[in-house]
Amino acid sequence: MQSFGSLTEEELLDVLCFFCDFVDNTSISKDVTVVSQLTEKFLAVLSHEDFSESDLVKHTVAYGLGAFAHALPREAYQPFLARSVGIIKAITMQDEAFSPDNMEATENAMGALAKIAYKHAGSSPDISEADLCGVLGFFPFKSDECEA
């Protein structure tokens, strides 16, 4: 992921998904340095002009930000918290967020918000217990079997 600008969107999505799974399913989740670097890189992807408007990229990055927030201690995730929550809330609050076409992406982002709130609520005004309660109010998720 050193130079993601030369990748196609499909290739980038494969890389993003790989690193989400890598953190979710291996002991690398305990390596604060690696997970912090991945968080920085995921946020950088959304700043890249070729990918900043892609809904699939946004949703995959949102999932990763939730996974990384769950893995990192509060002090390590603090520099990323406001931007991560902003990205995720933008997905969940868009006009058509709960339409059938967007439901899977919205539930995925809500799962990420729940992970962030679970681990980091109260550490910043950007995320609160009310955010977690808001997500829990939409349970059970139905569109994305993995998130459900």
C-alpha cells in the first residue's frame, strides 16, 4: 500500500479488504505501530483525488477505521478519532442512507461507528455513548451478514 495511487479501484479495494481482514483475524491487531500506520494510510486513501468520490472505497475505509479503532488503545487512536467519526457519520447520515441500495454500506458504517464508540466513547466530543445507543437502536442488521 506504499503507492496506492497507481492502483485501479478494484485493486485498491482488494488491498483495503486484505488489511481489514489482517487486523481483524491475526495478532497484528496488538501491534500499535502497524495498526496506527494502517489507519493513517486508510485516511490518506480518501484524500487521493482518484478515490475520494468512490462509495465502495469510502465504505471499505470506514470498515477499516472501525476495525483499527477497536484494536488500538485510546491514546493511539485519538489523533484519528475526529476524522474517522466524521467520515463514518457522513455515510450514515446521507439522505438515502437507509434506502435498499445503500443499506448494506450504511450498516457496515454503523458497525464501524459501534466499534469506535465501544472503545473510545467519552474520550472525545466526537463520539459518545449516545452514538453507540443510536447504532444499537438499528439492530439487528440485516443487509450485511458479516456485520449482522
